[in-house]
Amino acid sequence: MRIKLLAAVLLSLGLSFGVGAQSTASTYGKVTYDYYVDMDHMREGLQRMKSEKPQQYALHSANGEEMYAFMDAFTFELLFTANESFFTRIDDYHPTDVTDNMNYTTAKVLATSGNDTYYLDRKAGVRLRRKTLEGAQVNITSAYRKYNWELTGASKQLKGRTLLEAKTKETFVDSKDQVQQKIIYAWYAPDIPVPYGPLGYDGLPGLILELRFGETRSMGINATVLELSRVAPKSGQQLKKPPAAAEMTEAEYEVRATEARRRRDY
């Protein structure tokens, strides 16, 4: 699934994050992202919980900071061509005990809904999210143009590159089968005119390099390494639709996932 980026331009935040006119001609790329957690904000939240909801604090305080630390250490990879993109979490951590595994697993669920991967095929108009459902991997299809972005008018500079801000809202069903809504802020680079981004967020007129979630913006994703190339991947290194045991719509998945949770709870 990896693309070998021949003649790639390596752009790390520690060195340079600007490629100028070259980026507009680059058709192939790889972006490495790190998850972002505002640890000070999270610690303040735990302290508020201690004073306002002491019983809940007693259950969560011991593992809360370790769980957020796991999230803050997560790394992801986005591979893309002119027509396709594939996003996944890079995982090389092995929990050391039961508590460690619990915190690590919870962090994965909160940050990426577990081991989800995302695939987009612009040419075919296909959007897939691969999830695990009752032990099997399934591909979930959804509308190709999923997000209605609103430009905020804000801009900023990141290592010589201009980023523009957009926002959207997303509705989802939580673990208690309650419908929730969250706001997503995205910073994208108009000089890299591909509509891709991390965690399946896409559809903007430029590559998304940063995401922030919620009004507090205390969690999100930051690009740390960007590789761009004009050279096509070799045969056999092309991005492909991820394999899965079954394919279903989002509505079908929600029905089956809700049934699975209810069976688990009884």
C-alpha cells in the first residue's frame, strides 16, 4: 500500500515546509501527521471534573492523562495520487499490561474510532471507510461529496506556506446510540491543489495540513512531514481499494453496529 516517491521533495517541519511553485505540479505525495492534544486543557478538564463530578473523576482520573498522552503520540500517513488517497494510522506500540492496553485501546477509539482507514477514488466517485465490525473488516460507503465546508476568512503562515481556514459540522452516533454533532476546523494549502486530508476529511481546494476538533480546538492533527513528487509510482505500487469482508452503506453499518452494541450490553 505504500508509494515509493521517486525524486520526492522531503519537507519536514524541522527543516522546511515550503515548496513554492513546485507543489502545484506535484501529483503524487505522502503526508505524515501527528495527533495533537492540548494537555494543559485536558488537565484543567480533569480538575473541573474533580470538583463538579467527583464520582466520575474517581473512575477516570487515574488513567485519563495516560490515555491523552497515548493520543498525543499517535502518527498517521496519507498517501495520494492525482485521483486517489489512502489514510491510516501507523501503529508500532505494544501495550505492556492490562491497564496499559485499556488506555491504549480507549485512546485509539477516541482518536480514530479504532483502526479505521480511509480511501477516496475521485475518478470513480468512491469514498470508503474501513472499520472492524464484530471481528471482521467492512468497507463503509458514503456520499463522495460528504462535507459542506465554509471558509472562515482566516489565514496563517506555516513555514513560508499560506494556509486558509474552513469549518464544517459532522453528525455522528455515539457509543450510547445518541446523535451528536461536532465542529471541525481545517487549515489547507491552496498551493497544493488536491482535495485530500486526514481522517477522511476532504473536499477543500487544497491539501489539509491541520485539523482541530470542537470549539475549544483542544484536539486535532498536524502535518509533520510532506513529500511531493511529479513521478508516477511504479506498477504494483498504485493505491488500491482496501480489501474487506463486506461492503455496506453508512446507514446499514449504523444499524448493524447498534445491534452489536445492544447484544454486547445484554
